[in-house]
Amino acid sequence: MIAIIDYGAGNIRSVQKAFEFVGFESVITSQKEVIDNASHIVLPGVGAFGDCLKGIVNLGFVEVIHENIRKGKPFLGICVGMQLLYEKSFEFGIYEGLSYFKGSILRFPEDIVSKGMKIPHMGWNNVMFCSDHPLIKGIENGSFFYFVHSYFAPVVESETVGICEYGLEFSAMVARDNVIATQFHPEKSHENGLKIIKNFGEWKC
């Protein structure tokens, strides 16, 4: 069973529907025992970092997440769910994250607007893979995925799996041990996104 953590971060039904489409049973849950009994865990995210963090803290899920990661379960963070796994975010303040990946979440610099780019970065962009991982099996390098975000994670050689460029290079996919996360939305990325969803469901750490 795949547990999709519900902490009030918006519409996450699309994530569940993506798993159902590729043949995996999943449940949207805000119950600790369901998360603890799941084989795979997904941390989605829509909205501001601080609001999402507050939702996790209020439900007492910080330690639940850490405990299940320590157990070695496959763990997937999506969009803000990826950003929450970093050390810190500067979105509308300064917030301490879950500190699983290195670095801070920063806003795209305003000077990219002068280059004809808008903030937020919204729409399709290609991702260049810089290391191998089971979740990108069957996906061509340079494939396009769907993004919606104004803040980004840095490129860290030891953790970055995929790089995207939007005025600057940022981490589009990161991984360490049994944890992987994507800045883009695989559930909204059509065929390539569904491959990632399917690969995650099949991933054995």
C-alpha cells in the first residue's frame, strides 16, 4: 500500500489517481498508523512552504516522516513536498525544514524577468539527468515535465539526479538512499510523469 500524506496542502487526489492509473493501490491519509503500515510513502505539496510545514507540525508528522525514512521505505516528495525535505526555506520568512537534503530553498531572482521569464516558473520544461536512478528507468534524457513554483532548490552534486534551467540551473530531481523528490509534478506530466509514478511503485530499496 502506498500512503499519500494528507496534511491539508491542497488537492492531492490527482496523485492518487496517477497511482491508480498505473496499477498501484494507494490511500490518502492523515493517520499515523496507516503511514507506518504503508510500504511506500508520498509527501505531496501545493502552496507556501510555511503553510505546508505548519500542517505537518500540527499533525505531529515530523517524527513520523523521519521514522519511516529511517526504516528504509521508498519515500517520494513532490513539489513543496520536495522543498520540505531541505534544511531551510526563505519563502515569506525563514523556516527550518526536515533537513534531509542539503541547502536552502530560494526564490528565483527578479533579474530573470528582464530575460523574458516569468515568476512563477509555470509550464513544461526539460530535465537533464546527471546521475542514474531507478525512478528514471525508461525516460529519455531531456524529457519534459510540468512545473509550478517560484522557489527552487540548489544543485548539489551528491544528491541531484535531474537539473532544469530557468534563468539558472536548479535541482528538478534529488535522491539520497531511499528518498527521492521532484520539483515538477509527475502526476501532471503525462507519459513521462506516469513512468516515474510507476517506477516508484515498483521501487524496492
